[in-house]
Amino acid sequence: MLGFLVVGLVGLRPSEARAGVPQAPPTQTPPPTPPPTDPQNDDPAAPSVAATLQTPAAPSPDDDRLASVTEPDYRLVNLPTTLRLPRHKLSFDMTHRFTGNLMQGSFADNASSLFGLDDGAAVGLELRYAIARHVEAAIYRTNIDKTIQFYSKIDAIHQHAGMPFSLSALVSVEGTSNFHTNYQPGVSIVLSRAIANRLAVYAEPTWVGRTGIEAGLDESTSFVGLGARARVHGRMYLVAEVSPRISGYAPGPAEFGFGLEERVGGHVFQLNFTNTTSTTLAQVARGGFPNTLFLGFNLSRKFF
């Protein structure tokens, strides 16, 4: 009998030997809660959620330094966007429009001039600086009438969970002859909405004063810029815009443009086609030219 008792005690598992003692349930660590999502900052090249959760100090989804997957640049073709520039950071932009009209002549004629490359170009250079959080100041010069444009953009609202759109306000003044003549003020409200990390759409009601000054007319122009940027693959995008006038001076058809662009790190390169070589706010307000199509490109570089 004693032998059977010893064998029974040895065969018991520790938990069975303590069956009469209350046991605490095993401790389970709850899974980490993922950070709130930002519909504009879900970069396809960003690390996985698991890798992000392992990082001790993950950046806030409202961090201005994060790359925006739906809004990679501060322009569509000519129209401004709601992309924010981090405080005390710089961005440089170049616009280039060849002046050869692709709607004139045959394909062979255009090919002989390398599709406008031999016909000169309208070139603009811009430097943008964030003087404070969500407040940008920029200077832009184009060789069209030696126009210089000064403007400031306030990024008042940023789309995120609970806020379905972004909103920026832009105030501008430009003048020809290196800002010595024909001053033209402008105000624009830029509204954007990012959709499913694939598409950003824009509506931009704009007023520009004294747009008829070069024709000797005391007139202004109001227009609504409409545009979209669609991510078609990885960091490649299709962009399009049009700026129909709703009142005031309108000497030509509404400005339009479309193009294909690629984001590579801090660079964005865009190949575009427009019906005007104009790029400033007042030039866009005056519109494009009938039966014209110009080849061009935009090149930007962010320094952050």
C-alpha cells in the first residue's frame, strides 16, 4: 500500500498536486494599439505597422516632415496645393515651359524642333520658407515680363481622422519689370481632400486684382481652380487642372494643364502639357491661348 501511495504522488503534475490551492490566471500582455492614421501620410514605402510599433518614439501622424502619399508637391501644374512645409525648412521649385506650340504643324515639323525645345522657354524659379509652423513665405520669378511674385500661405486645417479636408489661405502680390510696374494682388482659398491614399482633389476659389492692367483696363478676375492628383503606381502620379473664370477680365480661354510626375526622395519631377506658358496667379487668371499646347516640366526639391 505504501508503494502505491509513493508512485501516485510522484506521478502527479505540480498543478495537480496543488489542485486545492487557488491559482492566479496567467498574465497576458494586451496587443499594442496602433497609432492613429493620417489619410495623407500613409507612404507606400514606409515601414510596416509591426516595425513602426517596435520603434520607441514613432513620429506623430501630424508631423509636417512626413511624406504625403497623396500630395507630394506644393503645385499641381500651376495651381497651389495644401502641402505643408515644416517650420524653418526650405523648398526650391523650377517651372519650365517650352514656347513651341505643339498644335501647329505636323508631327514631323514638331519633331524637327524636338517638340518645342528649340523654340525658347518660359522659366520660373521659386524659393519657399516656413517662417512659422503652418506659415510659409515664398518668392517666385519668371522671365515672362520679368515678373516677381511674393506670396504667403497659411495652412489652417489639415485633413486627419475627424477632419475630412485640408484648407490653406494664400495672399499674393506680383509685379512686372522685376516688381517695378503693374502690381497685381491676389487671394486664394485652397481646399483639398485625400481619398483612400490614391487621390487628392482640389477646389480653389481665387480673386486677382488689376488683371487687365497690361491692356490698359481697370479690371479684376475671379476664377475657381479645379484639379486632381492620382497615384497610379508606387510614387508615380497623374495630375490635371483647369481654371475657369467666373467673373471679370478673361481675354483667353481658361488655363488648363495635365502631366505625369514621379517622386524620388525629396525630389519631384513632372512632365506636363499646358495651354499657356504662364505660371503666376495673375497670369493663370488671364487664362491660356486658343489652339495651343506647350510641353514643359516642373522640378522641385525639399530640404528636410
